Amino acid sequence: MTDAVTRERFERLLLPHMDAAYSLARWLMRHDALAEEAVQEAYLRAFRFFESMRGEEARPWLLGIVRNVCYTALQQGRGTAACDAFEDERHGEDAVAPGAVVSFPINPELAAIESADRDLVHRSLDALADEFREALVLREIHGYSYREIATIVGAPIGTVMSRISRGRRLLQRLLADGIERKDTAA
């Protein structure tokens, strides 16, 4: 294949999956900037080894690369970034451009409850072991089939089904514990 044909095929098959790649990387790396770096590295590797991809099913192949890049980075200690500390100049009122329109939710109380629920789910997912979290994220958030997940994580379908089932039970317990703690704290 010519370089132009290869580039066009790469863009056609892989670029539509960039959001899914970032989402998986974000859940595995637990940090926006690290996830962006992992996706960038994964796309570079995908382009370098694009000729080895068979068929037109690019999504599981790409997400397998993203997964490998993330776990390699985590094993090498590159996944332990500290959160940015609040800096008034960068995050305060002066950081908003003059004349900018800032919108607020129509019902602040409802927005706060939804945010707290979303935070509880995210914290609970973060508390799961990696293999359960990745299986649940791929199945429940992205809607991938068991077969696609098996391809992405390089495990038999039965193992994927077991991880999803066990992950759901663990997540359910964590959410119930979080709700109980939230209710007793109120």
C-alpha cells in the first residue's frame, strides 16, 4: 500500500474511536493529562504497527493497544500524578475572561445531588481492582460486547463475563456502603 492509502485507511478506521480510547485511558490512568499522553502514545504505536491489523474491526485492536500503553505506564510509575493544587490566578474568578457568560444549573439543589451521585459512582469504580473496573467500563459505559472486551483485554469470554459479574457485585456493595455513609453523615 502507498503511504497516502495507508494514512487514509488509518484515519478512516481509527480516528472515529479516539473518544473511546481516551475514555478507557482516563479510567485506567485516573488522570486527564496522563490519559491524553497514553492515547497519543497508543495512536503512535497503532500507526507504526497498522500493517499488522487484520480486517476492518479496528476498535478492539486499538483499545487493546491503549490498554497495554496504560498498564505499561502504570507499571513504570508514570501513572502517579498529583492533582493540581488550587491557584487563585489559574482557577479563581480572575481566570474567567471579562464579559464571559457563566451559566448555572436551573436547579442548584438537584445539580448538587446529581453531582454527588456521580462522584460516588466514580469513587466506587476507582476503588475496584483494575480488571473489574476496565471490564465494567467497557461493558456498562461503552456498551462493548463480551467478544469485543475479550479481544481488548486478551482474555477468554468466560473470564470477561466472570469479571463483569463480580465487578457488578463489588460495585453494588461499594455504592451501598457509600450511600449508607452519606446518609449517616447528613
